[in-house]
Amino acid sequence: MATDSVVHQLAIRVGNRLRDERLMLTTAESCTGGMVATAMTDISGSSGWFERGFVTYSNQAKTEMIGVPADLIDRHGAVSEQVARAMAEGALRNSRAQVSLAITGVAGPGGGTETKPVGMVSFGWTNRLHTKVETVVFKGDRNRIRVQAAEHALRGVLLLLDEQER
């Protein structure tokens, strides 16, 4: 699937900001399956500001690749702000980047519950000094939820960079 045009435009904006500030980004993605990393690396010259991406789709991958504690997943579930925070912080710890984003959610069409419905996505962003988390419930089919999650994650990086300048 070609990268959504909004995701692509946001990736360009994020890349320009990272390049201008001489920072590198890493990603930890679950339900988006590397969509953000793909959008970043679709841009020529992205090796100057995109360090690496972790696709940690399974709980075991979250634990093994980026150090999310298994008991944290057991207590809160993979789709939670606690796990999104641990994913963002773990991706940063396991890379040379200064900024990270994490995405974990229920893209559907199955897998939703009453407390964690299809479309629920938890995000984490960190720059080593400050970590932000947020949960959003998106509407649409599997692809639309994943695209909206990628867009939201990239907008969150821009907000984190804005806050970093203050």
C-alpha cells in the first residue's frame, strides 16, 4: 500500500524539523506495522534523521526488542498508555535517536472488547526529558484506523518538538 498523502506530508514536516534541529527519530509500532517507518524512509535523505524502526506486533517482541516488562503488559494490556510509554522509552533506549514515538492499538476488525474497542490506539512520545502518552479511539475500517494512527503519531512528534523549543 502506498503511503497515505497526509501521512507522507506529515513525515516530510517531521523530517524537516528533525533535520533542522539535528535530531534523530526512532519508532516502535504495533498496530501500524511499520507504516510510520515506511513514510519516513520514503523520503530521500531520511537516513539523516530517521534512526530505526521497531515493529513490535506481538507482546513477546515488545518485551524482547524494546524491553517492555511482560508484567506491565499482563497488568494493563498491550493497548494501554502504560505500555505505549514503555514502548517509546524502550525504543529510545535501544537506539541512537533523541526522539521516539510508539503506537499500540486495536485496528480491527476483530480483537476489540467493551473496554478496548476496535479503533482504540495508545500513543507514546519521548525525547528523554519528557514523555507524553495519549489514547484515542478512531473510526473506520482497519486501514483507515491505521492511517489515522500514523497521522496522529506524527502530529505528536511535531508537538513534542514544539514543546522542546520552549
